[in-house]
Amino acid sequence: MASTGSFSHSGRQARPETVMIEAIIRLVLGNLTPLLFVLAFVMACCLKAPPSHGMRLFNWLLLLPVGLGGVWSGGFHVFFPEIASRSIGWQPSPFEYEIGVADIAMGITAIVSFWRPLAFKAAVILCVVLFYFGVAANHVHDAFAGGNFAPNNFGALLAVTIAQIILLPLLYLRAKRETGGE
């Protein structure tokens, strides 16, 4: 019964605030990458270094949703494949481990890019955008051809993935123009 969230481990009815806190934690952890995407915009607006807003947003997108979000989702694919698969509406597969390792590798590389020059960031976004394009195409196909509208197949995560496919190259080009390619 403890898995329903309405009972404590002792079997007694959980207090309402405990149930609410559990629901908030599930909401945040289940939507971490979209929340990190929004946080990147907040950080880019609140902090003033580097001076270019476009470069700040570019850096924070690489660090937060691409970097931390990639490590987070990769960790779920590697260590909790049943949970990850179920949230996508798929069956667990041996390929889940491989996708998880790829997500973790791209995430760590994106995190490192936060402190690296623009040329390093260019290589990161090339890899990430190509990967995300394949991911997005597969999820859209699965939704319309297979009727899979599970939250992590056709929801906020897909919207953020598509937004990053568009934003990352545009922000890179803007940063290159503003910095002279440095």
C-alpha cells in the first residue's frame, strides 16, 4: 500500500501534508529537465556575466537541461530502466543501457562546456542536436503511428527537446557573431 502515496510505511493513513510533499517531489523529479529548461532562462535573465544575454542563455541551457538533465535521464535509463521505459510508454530493452550511457556522456560533456570556449560548445551542440533530432523524430512517430502519448514520450520533455534543437544552434550562431568566434 505504501506505493500509493496515501499510506505510511506502517499502514496508517498518511498526513495530508506528507501526501502533498510526496506529490510535489514526484512532480519535480518527474519533470526535472523541463524545469531545468525554465531555470536556464531565469539564470540568464538574473545573472549578468557574460555580458551577452544570448551567450548567458546558451551557457545555462548547456549546463542545466542538456547537462544535468542528460545525466539525470541517463541515470534512469541505466539504473532504473523499468521506470524509465514505463514513463515513455515502452517495454524495457537492452538498448536502454546504451541510451543511458549516451545521455550521461553528452550530459557530462555539456556540463564541462559551460566553462569551455565557443569551439568546444559547437562540438557539443552538434552532437546533442543530431541526437535530439533522432529522439524527437522517434517519439513523434511513436505517438502518431503507435498512439503512444505517455508523458515522457509526447509531453513537456518532447517540447523541451524540440525547443533545444532550434535554440542551441541559433544561440551558438548569435554567440559566434557577438564574440567573433572566440
